[in-house]
Amino acid sequence: MQNRPTSAYIHIPFCTQICYYCDFSKVFIKNQPVDEYLKALMEEVRHYELPALKTLYIGGGTPSALSAEQLGYLLTNLGNELDFSQLEEFTIEANPGDLTADKIAVLKKSACNRISLGVQTFDNKMLKRIGRSHNESQIYETIDSLKAAGFHNISIDLIYALPGQTMDQVVDNVAKALALDIPHLSLYSLILENHTVFMNRQKRGRLYLPGEDVESEMFDYILSELEKHSFEHYEISNFTKPGFESRHNLMYWDNAEYYGLGAGASGYLNGMRYRNRGPIQHYLKSVREKGHSRLHEEYLTPNEQMEEEMFLGLRKKTGVSIARFEEKFGLSFQDRYGQIVQGLKEEGLLQQEGDRIRMTKKGLFLGDTVAERFILEE
Ligand code: SF4
């Protein structure tokens, strides 16, 4: 029997605000059938008969948009349905300002041991400009309350290269992030996505983004400043103090399989990538009728699996192991990718150290555009 995945992602698609840059699967929470959704989620959990999990990640949307009762319902039922005896990491995403004392108490009673906060920036004006509803002081209050409750494995997300953002503002944001004294930081450059307020503004010529040279300067600054403060740059956008890497996210970059539950969630099971129905009513109906809500199901060819292995693996600082690749796919790495690797080495984007192929600093900045070179025309 095939080994079953030991990781699961659960999607909570509700938000109390809709941010101007966001293209995630989510809806405004008001008047949504949230209780019914949580019941359906539990049905879906039962349908898949999940084995003992090593990592569990509740993301969104905004899980902290749930009320304390709803959060309690979700976490208690997950605790009853799932085997947490092997659990290493259980993350929940939250927005600063959402985590009231009663919600933190609910988290504390559960198996959750890692909190990922959507800070984005400490700059109050910028927060408004990107459509967020929290402010700087709420960031500090939330982190203080979490620490007081005993949560120390805390991560924050920050976005840089925001509209109108200057290098000085990035310097200020990084300093404030470091002052929080938490062990993990994720920093993303703003990406314009279709069907967002920002993309509309861009199309009308009304969005002023920093140029690529400024963005690259910001990236360089972030890298050197965080390294100076003993953070390891272990993935394109992620930085950690020793031992606090996100195990769940490493599972994605290792190209492992996982269960994806909830409206609009993606999963990867038995060689099949799938995506669940997104609109809440469609999701509810599908779970009622079939126990799951998979819509797009795609079995990957060996070629696609190899591309993903490279595409995802190269995101990590440790890169891709040639021996592991050859063992997994039963062919010569040199025959398959030798030429591409050579070309990228000559451009200063990749380097080889023993058995491992990995990105240089320049390669990491360009990120996915380097990884895309491993997608071969058949
Ligand atoms: S960024 Fe997060 S909080 Fe904002 S709309 Fe998207 S999912 Fe919701």
C-alpha cells in the first residue's frame, strides 16, 4: 500500500476585509454560512480518514475571522477526529487585531503550536493604502498577548515593494520586525495579480510601484540585515532562527503529498494534484453529496513530476539533491538537466556543491523565473 501523506492544509475562506492585492480564495464573512461551512469541513475530514499527521496548517482567507465559539468548534472537533500523536507542527494563520483574549484562550487549549500573523507592514498609512484593517499598535498587542499565553513559535508575513514604498520605509519595517524578537519571518515582494484592486489601478496607470532596481536593493538589504541578526535565509521568501523552519512549508518544497480540505483548497494525493470547489455553496453541496469537493483533478506525468521537483526544490537554500532525484525518477540527472544547469551556472544563477544544485543569491532574487527554465518543451 502506498504511504499516505502525513500533512494536511485546511482552508478558512472568510475575511473581514478584502485587501487590494489579494487573489486568494476568499469571501467577505458577513452573512456567510460559517457554521455550516465548519460542519462540512468536519465531514470532509472524516471522508478522507486522515492518518496520524505530522503537520497541519489552517490558512485562509483569515482563520482568525471566526468567532471564539467557531474557532473552538473547529479546533475541538479536529482534536477529536484526528490522531495528533505524531504531530510536529500545527500552524494557524491570524490577522493582528483579530486575536482577542478569548480566541487566544481557545488556541491555547488546542494542539496548535505555531502562529503565522499577516502583518504586511508596520506603517499605518501604508496599511490603509493596501486595504488592511489593523494598525501598528495592534501588531504589538497581538504578539505580546500570544507570548504571554506561551506561544513562542510565531512568524509574521511582510510585503515589500509596495506602491510608493521607499527604501527608508523598508529599513524601518525590517527594524520593527526584528524588534519583535520572534523566530521566523516571511518577506514577499508585492506581486500584481489579476482581478485585484491593485491590478485595476495599474491598468488605469494609477499605481506607482518601485522599479526593479529598487526592489532588488530592498531584497539585498533584507537579506544582509536578517543574516546579521542570525536569521537563516532557508527559502526564497523565508527566514528562520535555527530550528524554527516551517515544517509544513518545507513539505511543499520537498514536493511531498498532502491533503487539502476546504473551499478552494488544493491537495496532492496518489500522484494527483486537485483543487476543491471555491464558491461556498458549491463546496457545501459537493461535500453533502460526495463527502469531498474535488473539482480539478490532474494526474501528473513523470515529466511534470520532475519539473515540480526542480521548481519547488530550488526555492530552498539547500536546493535539490541529485542522488535523491535519480533515485526517485530512475534516470540520469545529467542527461535530463545537465545542459540547463550548465547554462544557469554560467549566468551565475545556480551553483553546485557536492550532490546539491542550488540557487546563488542572484538566482534567489529572480526566483521562479530561474526555476521555470526546468520546464521543458516536450
Ligand atoms: S490578504 Fe488575507 S486578509 Fe486580505 S483579503 Fe486576502 S486572504 Fe483576506
